[in-house]
Amino acid sequence: MLKVEIVTDLEGFKALSEDWNRIVLEANLSIFQTWEWSWHWWQANSRGKKLWLITARDGRDLAGVAPLYISSSYYGLPVKVAAFIGTNGTDYLDIIISHRDSEAKVISTLTDQLLKYPKWDAVDLHQLPLGSSAAQIIGSRAVEAGLSFEQVPQDNCYNLVLPDSWDDYLAALSKKFRWNVQYYARRLARDHELSVRLSEGGDIAKDMKLFFKLHQKRFVSKKKPGAYLSPKFRKFHTDLAVAFAKHGWLQLYIMEIDKKPVAAIYGFKLGNSFYYYLGGFEPDWGSLSVSTVLIARAVEDSINTGLRNFNFLRGNEPYKQKWLAQESPNQRLIINRPGKKSGLVQKAMAVERDLTKRVKDKLE
């Protein structure tokens, strides 16, 4: 029989790290389901939130975790909403569950604990990937419990399934794009001193500052804000990068031309996948496609090291299709209880979704 425990303190959160990551690695879950991602996100974003980790154990073994928090307000409204740790800024969110015969039982146990908790006015679960077992079970259990349930499309993610060789991959690209990839790599190597390195050791914090600078320059040149103007976000990702590097999960590429850094990719590697989180480059070097050349290097390295996926993550940017990445939609689950407060949440969510759509339409 599964035993359910609720963790609400940091010491209990810390104590889960080894068992939590064991599940992630055994089940080949995404980098965003690692304990480190949740821990560092919480350190940066816990203000106004109550930690609420629902765990299920089979004997002594951790069988699953619902990594949640409960907010003390929602867009200024005096309502309490349960959500995933990592909401906003995380590309895939889900219950942490080992892919074993008892998967449905564990998810149902965690979900029942979530649904019967009396102190939330709504549940708002973001970025569950297509095909999530948890999404299906949560929805059915909510309906059975007589709760209002809505499942809505959210962001699209783009994943490239990697072939066995770089030559096979190049052959699959369009003729024009293949020419661009090869031509600019040759030209940069011919006309300049070109080097590409992966950040490691004591260079990581310094290289993250460099990455932030390159990312911001690129987006300022496009009259867009970029993702890292907030000091809180910079600290979160710098701390995360250092923690990931200890496990060999960080993939921070730096390209230098004539000893000057001109492009960077901030990514991760876990299991059989590379995750391309964000990139940046010097706008003055854009005419020589330094970003394209660096992405090509990361894709080639991924193929050569036996990875099976190169995940470009969220966002409908057209360049992702040039690399042959395929679209996969995430979904958002919203559960409401009857009552005035839940009605307020529903109205606020409708406004928030409309504003989010308008912002995306302007940025894309």
C-alpha cells in the first residue's frame, strides 16, 4: 500500500533530492523534472507561496512526487491556487513518476490527495506535455469528484529526433539551409581564428554573465526585452548552471572569433536528450550566421555522443522548422471548486490567457 506524505519545509525538500533524481534518471524524464530545477526555482520564486510537495512511497522507496505550491493570492485577488513548482519559465511540467506497472496507481494516489485538500480555490497546472499520463488521470479524477475541469492548449514545443550520423542529418535538410550551415562554418574557419568551447569548472559563473550579455544584445537589437533583464532570473540560472555542471548536465557553449566571444548557447543534457534553452550572439556578427553555425555544432556533438533528441523547447520561432524539429503541444489543466472565489479565479485566468496571447502575437 502506498503511503502519502506532505512536505512543506526546506529540510524535507532537501532530503528528497537523491530519491527524486533516481526516478528522473530511471524513467528518462526531462531536465525540468530534476530536483535541482525545482529546488533552485523555489529558492528564486517562493515569495508569497507555500511549499506543498505530495509524495507517495512504496515501503521505503519514493514512488512519485507532485511538486506543488499554493499561492497566497492570484493576480492580486485573495484566492489560493495550487500550481506546479516551476510555473512560468519551465518548458515541461508534470508529476515526477517512475514508469513502472504501478504508474497509474501512484498518479491516482497523488491526485486524490491534491483534490481533497480543502485550502485551495483552484488548481492551475501549466505545461504538461502531450501524452502525459498524469494529465489524463487528473482530469478523470477531477470529474469524478464533481469538480469543474478544463484542459486548454498552451505552448508548442519543438523536438528534433536525431539520426545516426551527421551526414544523414545534413542530407535531410533543405538544400538552401544545408548550404548555409556548411558555407558559413567554412567561411568563419577560413577567414578567422574560430573556436568553440563548453564552459566548465570555475568559468561557469563568468560564462553565464557573458551569455546573459550576448542574449540581451541580440534581443535589444530586435527591440525586444529578452529573458534575462531580471536579476532574480539571472541568479536562478547562474545557481542552476553551477548545480547542473556538477552532474555533467550543463551544456553552455561559447563561440569565440579572433579570441572575442560572439555567440553562446545555454543548454542542458540529460539521458538521451539535449535541451536548447536559449541562445545569444553579437548582432554585428549576424551576417555571418554565427548562431546557426553554433547550433549546428551543438547538434553535431549531440549526434556524435549518441543522443536521440535535440529539443528546441517552447516557442513557435520559424528557425526551428529549418532544423527539422517537430511540433508538440503542451497543455494546461484548470480545476475549480464551486463558489465565489473560484469564479474570481476563472475570470482572472481568462484575462491572463488573453493578455498572454496578445504578448506572444506581438513577439512572434
